[in-house]
Amino acid sequence: MQAITVRDRAAGIGGFTLTDVPHPHAAENDVIVRVHAAGFTPGELEWPATWTDRAGRDRTPSVPGHELSGVVVELGYGTTGLTVGQRVFGLADWARDGSLAEYTAVEARNLAPLAADLDHTVGAALPISGLTAWQGLFDHGGLTTGQTVLIHGAAGGVGSIAVQLAREVGARVIGTGRAADREVALGLGADVFLDLDTESLDSAGEVDVVLDVIGGEVLERSTALLRAGGTVVTIAMPPAVQPEHGRAVFFVVEPDRARLADLAQRVRDGRLKPLVGDVRPLAEAAAAFSRHRRVPGKTIIRVAEEGVTRS
């Protein structure tokens, strides 16, 4: 089968190579998924698990990508809850070969059913972005009705979903990004948009929750905006300091089948619209992700068309 592989950490996305690799093996409680669409987070090239297995052994060449949508074609020993031929979406394991491939092995518990009326590009855009937005806002941030939330990268994969979820719960939403992101963020439901290049974060005033995907100076400046008892939640880096009258939380998104199913149902109901940006074929994965920050929403790799099977 064909897959994108990467051998050299220093080469980054430029080290992506489309090559033939062995078909994956379904371990106990795994399924093999015929991947139709996949997502990739550029930051994963900095993760140790991209280059070594759980025992610390080198596992290159690695297949990147941790979001996928596709069809189950094989069940591992002991696998329950899913069936061959079922449409699914979810998260590939962090320390195993990922989703930028025609087939991938995934723990069944990391996948949720995908309804027939949802396109695979939508399914691939939901797992990391949707779960990160939900877990950041509600599980870690405790966001509730009437509070104010500051969402950085409001037109990005995570931010665009977070804006919609926060708006639905009845929070006041302040989004940030570049000037070109303004109309997208406001269209998704942000009450206010701040251009990080030209506008001061201080104009946001006090906020109850910050959802940060940037880190660095932006994270530090955001911490100063917290009301007493507020929470800064970041996926970018562990906070250097804790706010004097609040808390700062760094987290890594966790698989959650039930929440994935809930997010998918919100999409079907019209309550949530994942922002899909660029959609490219597998052979163009490197080019797609080298320019992803210039395209609002989530960049998706289309691996196969519905109904097409390649052995």
C-alpha cells in the first residue's frame, strides 16, 4: 500500500515521502481502516512518539497523521463494537503509524461510527480539533453560560470549532488571529475579533477562560487578562507561571468515542460546522501542510474516494 513516510526529524514536512509500505497488522482489539480522509498536525513532528515507540525504540520511517475517516476492513482478535464494512472516524494512536496511508491499524475504542450522510472529509476534520475544543473549553476550562472566553486561532481547526461550541453554550466569545481571519471568526459566532498583529490583547478586558493554541508571548499576555478564579487552557506548551488568582492548564487531547459521536450528531443537526480548508490528495500532503496556516480551517488529505478499494 502507499503511505506518506518521514525519516528525518530535522527535515520537517519537507521530509515527507510517498512510498510503498507493508500492509498494517491488526493487533488485539485493533481494526484495520481503509482510510478515505486524514488530518495531520504539523506539531506532531516535534513529538517523541512520532520517532520512537512506547519503549523508546526508533520506529522510523514513520507514517504521520492522527485523524482519519474511513471504512473498517479487518478486525483484530477480540475486537468488539465495530464491524467490517462500517464507516468510522477517530484518532490513530500517537506512537504507531498513522493516517496518511491507504490503510492503518487503530485501537477500536479510539473510533466512532460515521453516519452515511457525513462526508469523510468532515469526519477527518473532527477528531483532534473537535475533542481538543470540547475538552479545553469544558473539561479543563469549565466554561459556562454567561462567561467570557478568549479563543486564540479562532479561524483554525481547533479555534473554529471552539467558537461554535462556546457560542452555543451561551458564552461571550472573543476570537483572535490574523486580519484575514476576521470575517471567518465573526461568521462562526465570535462577538469580537482581535488582530494579533495590530490590536492589543488588553482591549479584550477581563475573561473567564482562555483557550490557547499559540503559546509563547501570547500565552503570557493572555494570563494577565484572567478574572479571579479564571482558567487558561493551552495545548501549545506547559505554562511557565500560574496566574495569581486563577490557574493555567496544559493538556494533550484524549480519545473519547462518546464525545466523537456527540460532535458528529451536532454536525448532522446543523449545530456545528467543521471548517474544512484545503483538501488535497495523498501525494500532495507535504505541499498542503506547508501552507496550512494560510488557509482557514483544517487541512484534509483525501486518500480514497467513497466506494473505491485498493488492495
